[in-house]
Amino acid sequence: MQATLNSQDDFFKDKVLGHPAGLFVLFFTEMWERFSYYGMRALLVIFLTSALIGQNPGWGWPREYALAIYGSYTSLAYLTPILGGYIADKLIGYRWAVIIGAFIMTLGHLSMAFEANHAFLYIGLCLLVIGNGFFKPNMTSILSHMYKKHEKKKDGAYTIFYMGVNAGAFLGMLLCGYLGENKDWGWSYGFGLAGIFMFVGMLQFYFTKNIFGSIGLKPTKENHEDEEESQEVAGIQMVEAGKETQQSAKKNPFSTFDLIIIAIIAIVGLVWVVNDPVSKITGTGIFNFTVGSLTGSNFAILVALALFIFILIKRITQYGFLLRDRMTVVVILAIIQIFFWASFEQAGGSMSIFAKDYTARILQGDAKIIFNVANTLITVVPLILITYVLLSLFRRTFKNYAIGNIILGLGFLLIWVLVIYMLKNQYTEVKAEVPATWFGVLNSLFIITFAPLVSKLWESKYNPSATMKNAFGMILLGIGFAALAYGSSSIPSGAKVASVSMMWLVLAYFFHTMGELFISPVGLSYVSKLVPGRMIGIMFGIWYLAIAIGNKIAGSMGGQIDKITAEYSMSTFFLIFTLIPIGIGLLIMLLNPLVKRLMHGVH
């Protein structure tokens, strides 16, 4: 293999499991990044709400404070990629954006390892948000360019890449969670481990980057012209009863008025997201006023929402009826995403609190043996498979990219050492205490297990429409919360601790994951089908904005857990998340015929 490849066909001359070796460089880089992201996320709320004194003290924050900062962090993590993708596309290229983003995130995790100092944790979260903005969008951009002339192999490539995402999330929550919650180690080691593997991912990518040839280099004028030409060729051909035949959407540039409104929305929204946890934690904030019965904070976000709806309607009505209808479908699907993620992201918030304080996690006797065997299988078997992929990559690339491969190998050696250490301790202890963060790994485990089956369903004659997939996904999500509502029915009002069966969390994660498989992977696919190529960027921006809003709402709603539990019950809290998704799912089913008409033949 040459050190630098320039033609797309060169990528397919040297394969690993039927795909270019470069795909697996991306696979492992993304795996390490997801390891760090989910490893830190699994610990954040549990650390913030843990008692100030004890064998492994945290910050002793009220749950509302912790979930406010959690919601703002996860929300911003979906907003900064919009800007990071633009900077990479126009200025520095995808490759350097990935490296810069990984380095900034490494610094962020390192800062959070000094968790005893409040300032370091806040600085760390800010660095993680900024670094994520550079990293997240540009990995998939490199992958997309690699398969530009090999569309038939793209689905398989994304499936492999998606497995890397979930493998990283699984290992990150498992190992960072284990070290962070372990009194013999502590939170600093959990946060620090996330930083170590982010650094491994950065170095591995840096020393192997030439495997991508010319893909991801600093953009040139010629590159942009080629991209614009390919987008025009790929533009949607709109056919509707002979009225609009092969008509490309007319260009509709933003006016100065549009840009001013968008700037106001962005500034108010960003300030509100940051101000929310700041005002709760410090008691002071920017929106210290009232408008009638509304607080300044609520008034500001309602104004931003009204302006956003106004500019959205204004823009959509300026297009022809066919594109207008299809863009309306994208907006409907984006609204569904808000409600989905507002509920689903309880996983890192209220569900983590439920796992920590309300779930029976001390196992002994037969229960301990069963858990240890199951945990060993779900940990070691996937790790053996990933190690096999690693060795396959070594055989193809070690000669030309020895340094990158050595770094990758050392990273995996450390993973194996930590896994063996964890499992050895679990077997030798008389009683096993399941870490609260362990339940988070179930999502990745269920995705890896059931994603191929769901994919087969999409390829069969039983493949439902986009709207029905969203409807089923919301209902499955609601059923998961119904399990928690039923399981927590024995917890008295206002109780701060309890010991309900682990089974209810396992069931919840199973149904939530199935709901995710129905909703999350198909969303962006339909966005790309419904709008012309040159509009993909802005519609993806709206899509990620919807996910960001959902994540922030998740933190705000999860923060009400103490108030609702004290006034009503824990069961009532989870029942809210049961009824809203199921109700929305049923509403989507009723809207299905209308949405089908608005899609004008897109399937």
C-alpha cells in the first residue's frame, strides 16, 4: 500500500473484511472517542449527586442542579458540530478538524480528572463541547467521501462504523464507570481514563491519516467546485403528476432580515442553555426579570421559539409546493426527535439516579454467580471479536503505518488488562455491587444484538413507512418507561432511597433501544431523500438542533424528579414519560396518510 492514495479505487485494493483499511482506522478512532464521551457521561450525574463525605465523595449537589448541567452539556454537544463542520469544510479540512477536536477533548477529560476543583470540571465540560464540535461531523464526512463512488457498499460501511460507536460506548461506560464508582480508585480515575483513550484515538488517527489519500485535506477552490457540481447532479428529481418534472429547487438565499432573526434566535438560545444551570447553581443569572406570570428565562426561550417557528414557516412557504411539502415532513420528523430524545436521554439523568439510589445492586449467592457469568460473556466475547478486527487491520497496514498501529495495540492491551482486573475482582468478592453505570451498557449491547434483525425487517416486504417507524419507536419508548413506572410503584412518596429489582431497568433499556432502532438511524436517511443535495446542510442543522432541544428538555424534565416524587410518587414521574411518548406515537399513526401525501413518492 502506498503512503498516500489519490484515487477512490485505490482504497479497495487492500481490504479488511471486504472494506478499505481506512474504514477501520475510522472505526477505532470513533470507538475511542465514544469510549471517552459515554464513559464521562455515565459518571457525571452520579458524581455530582454523590454525598460530600464517604469513601468516594462527590459534590453532593441536588439532583435538579446536576441534571440542569447535564442537559446543557448534552444539548451543546449537538449544536457545536454545525459550526465545526462548516469550519472544516471551508478552512481546515476534515482531517485536521478531527485531530484538533480530539486534542481539545483530551484536554477536557484531563481537566475533569481534577474533579475536586469546581473550575476544572467546568473548564473540562466547555473543552469537551468545543472539541466535539470539530470531531463529530467530520468523521462521517471522511467516511462519506471514501464511498462516494461505491454507493452499494456504503450501507455496510456505515453498519461497521455504527458498531464501532456502540463498542466504544459499551467499553467506556463499563470501565470508566467501574473505576469511577470504585472506592479503591475514584472519580478522578474514571474521568482520567476517558482522557487516556481519547488521546490514544487522536494519536492513532494522526499517525495513520495518510491512509485516506487526498480525502479530508484542506479545501481548495477546485474541491469546492467539484462538490457543488456533484450536488447539482445529485439534486432531487421531483416528479408529481406531470406538473413538476425533473425540477430542481430554485435557489432561495437568506435575506438580511432572515439572518438577523437567526442570529437573535441563536444568541438567545445559547445564552438560555448556559444560563439555566448557572442560575440554578449560583442563584444569579441573566434573565432576572418577570413578564406577567412568566419568569425572564421562560419568556426569553418562548420568544426564541416563536421567532424560530416564524422564520421556519417563512422559509418553507417560499418554495414550490412539492419541496414545501417535503420540507414540512422533515420538520414533523424533527419535532418527533425532540420528544424522543427528551425521554430517551433520561438514561444519563433520572435513570442513572434511579439505578444509583433506588435499585437493588448488591448481589450474592446464585444471583452473584449468574451476574458474573453474564457480565463476563457480554464483555469478553465482543472484545475478542474487536481484537480479531484489530489484528486483521495490523496485517494490512502495519508496514506503512507502524506507529499508529503500535499505539492502537497498546490501547487495546490496556483495555484487556482493565477488563481482566475488573472481572477478577468481581469473582473474588463475597458480595458483588453492580455499578450504577453498568446499566448504561445495556443500550449498546442491545443495539449490537438487535440492529441486524431490525435491518433485515427494513429490507423485507414488512418495511413500514418513515412515519410508522417513528410511531412504533415512540410507543416502544413509552413501554420502557411503563416498566419503570410499574417497578417503582412500591417506592413511597418522597423516598430518597429504595431497593427495587434490577429487572425493571433491564426491561426499560431493552424497549428504549428497540425504540431507538426504529427512530434514530432512519431519520437522517429520510432527510437526505426529501430535500435537494445543496439543502442537506441546513436541514441537517435543523435536525441536530431538534436533538439538542430534546437533550436540554431531558435535563430540565429529569430535574423535576425530586419535586414530583415528593408530591406524588416515583411511579408518577415515570408514568409521565410513559403517556407522552405513547400518545405521540398514536398521533403519528393518525397523521400517517397525510405525511405520505406530503412526501410525494419518497419511500
